[in-house]
Amino acid sequence: MKTANQLPSADGLWTDLRLAPGAAPDVSLPEGAQAAIAVEQGRIAWIGDSSAVPERFANAPRHDGAGALVTPGLIDCHTHLVYGGQRANEFAMRLAGASYEEIAKAGGGIVSSVRATREADEDELFAQAAPRLEQLLADGVCAIEIKSGYGLSLEHERKQLRVARRLGEAHGVTVRTTFLGAHALPPEYAGRSGEYIDAVCREMMPALAAEGLIDAVDVFCERIAFSLEETERVFQAARALGLPVKLHAEQLSDMGGAALAARYGALSCDHIEHLSPEGIAAMREAGTVAVLLPGAYYTLRDTHLPPIEALRAAGVPMAVSTDHNPGTSPALSLLLMVNMACTLFRLTVPEALAGVTVHAAKALGLETTHGVLGVGRPADFVLWNVRETAELAYWFGHRPARIVVRQGRVSFP
Ligand code: NIG
Ligand code: FE
């Protein structure tokens, strides 16, 4: 794949486009009107009816959209993309009857990826993660969150986060880094969970924040990971450093994590299969996004559905993401997650598409720049080879992105 600076500029006038519903909330077009988008220096300079293009773009270079449907660039708002190795062996163990929790307790699970991640140097981790990122980009992803959490020491968490930043620069994609030092207890701290949380809060987080490597802080709050009290200590440390928080909440059990996260103004609570009515109310109050992760639900053959109807009724914004990780969601297509959010969780097509655009942007604190098309925003948009918007959710195992404009550069997936 070409690096970002080898790709052609998207500057100029994009014509003969069909705007997907909700793509550009500030633009009102007559029914069936063709749209045009003017890009200048990598940003959207104008967007509207193609029969009313302002004079100043009359001589701009033309890009023929050929009637394509256009959406904002997709956003994958929850991934663990940078890690060493893979865990197909655990997939086989689960087929033989072991559960995710049993494998974790027996020293597999997250900790086995920690071993492989610690063994790899920065260049090796980059080389392993880049092809995975390229798969996601081919689906029209223009912004992605990447968590640490497979290093579990200052040195190795730094390595993961540095690789995440490098991936963003090399591929010209917006990367938001999330520090997930409290993902699992590293083996050298066995039986000393409180001391490990001390190290996360006092040593790792401040150092990595000072290096500009942390955009948000996350915790895996679960009976096989960290308690509510430990989670709150991490949130306090994040608050002291001015960092926003998010949470792996109520995936396997109701720990009360979502309500706690909401008290800390969390950007998002993710997984939430076991979310309680109190958790929903707290998230609504705080404006916290519910991030749905159908890939993990599917892989674990979970049967406990997230409370979609109650979230919908409460007006909690719902995002959809791959949760790409080597254990519970080795997924490399965000559009497949859109399909699964509809099929497994019964989201409507507009809900699922909002889940990978406008609501995903909010889950990353990027709502003023990403998630919808508008003047002044970065030129991140996708031209799709489909007739109807619903096709974006309908096909699976298909990659209908024809042209992706990402950070003002054109690529053909
Ligand atoms: O989001 N829930 C915790 N973390 C990951 C799983 C990580 C792993 O198994 O390696 C998740 O599902
Ligand atoms: Fe996750």
C-alpha cells in the first residue's frame, strides 16, 4: 500500500454525488438533487447542490463522482489493533468447549498476547499491525481508535502507543490513542492488583501523557480484570491529568461500571451487554456514547443482548465498532460490524450507519471535526459503489468502497 504522501490530492470539485441521508446535516438539497463537494487544502470548502456551485470553484480541477453515494469517512472507535502474534489456538480451544474466562484464568487470553507483544520490537509491531489497518481502511475507515493494553509496563505500553501514532502518520488516517494499562494483571504482579493499579496511575499514565501518547484512558472493569474501586482510581488519575475516560463495561456481568464512568463524564461505555437501567440513565445524563461490539458478541457466542431498545428509548447515542483484537474479535471489516449490528442487535440501517460515523466521532471526542460532512471539516469521505444506502448494511464479505478521500488524499481501495 502507498504511504499517505504518495497519494494524489483530493483538492478540487467533486461532482455528480448522491449524499447519504444524514451525511451533511447543514446542507438541504432538493429531493434527488446532485451534490458537489469542493475540497481546498485537504478540507471541505463548500458542499451543496451541484447546480449552485460558487463561482470561485468554476475552474477547480474536477473529480467525477459518476453518481456515487457519498458518506462521511467511517470511524472505528474501539480497537486493539497493535499486538504481537495471534490467538487462533484459543479459537480452537473454545471449539473444544473451553470458555473465554476459563482460558484467561489458565494463563491464556490477554496475557498470552502480552507475552507476544513484549517480545516484538516497535518495527515488528508496526509490520504486523499495518496490514490489518489496511484492511480496515479498504472499508472506508478514515479515523480509528487504537488502544494499548498488551504491554502492561511503561516500556511496552509506550511501544504500542508509539506504533499507533506511526500507523496514523504513515497511512494518513486519524488515530486516537487510548491508554488501557488496566486491561489485565501482568504476571509479575500476580496477587498484587492494587500495586499494579498504583503503577498504572503514578508511573505509566503520567509518563505516557507527558510524551503526548494518550488521547483517552480506558479500563477493563470485569470480574476477570479490574474492580470498580480500581477502575475509579484510574479515572481519578486520568482526571488529574485532564484526560477523558471510557470503559469496557458490563461485558460479562453487571459491575456498575457504566454508572461510575458516567460520573467521570466518560466519552463512551463499550460492550455493555449486561448494562442496567441505572447505567443507561447515568449515561444519558452524562452524554456518554454506548459502543456496541457485535464482533465480540458473535465470537464469544454470547446470548445476552445489549439493551438496545432501552438505549434507544433513552436517546443514548449508539456507536458500532470492530473491537478488533486477537482474542474476542479478530474482525477486519467495519461494514461487517454494521451488518451484524443490524442482524444480531436489530439496529436500523440509519442507526448502524450513524454508529460508524456521527456517534463514533462522539465516542472519540471528535464530533466537531469528524462524523459528518461540513465546511471547514477535513476532507474525509467515501464514494460507494451501491445504488441504495441500505446496501452498506446488507452485503457482507463485500467491499463496496470505490474511492476513499482521507485527510484530503484520494485512494482506490
Ligand atoms: O474488548 N474485553 C477486553 N478486551 C478485549 C479482549 C482482549 C483480548 O482477549 O485480547 C475486548 O473484547
Ligand atoms: Fe475491547
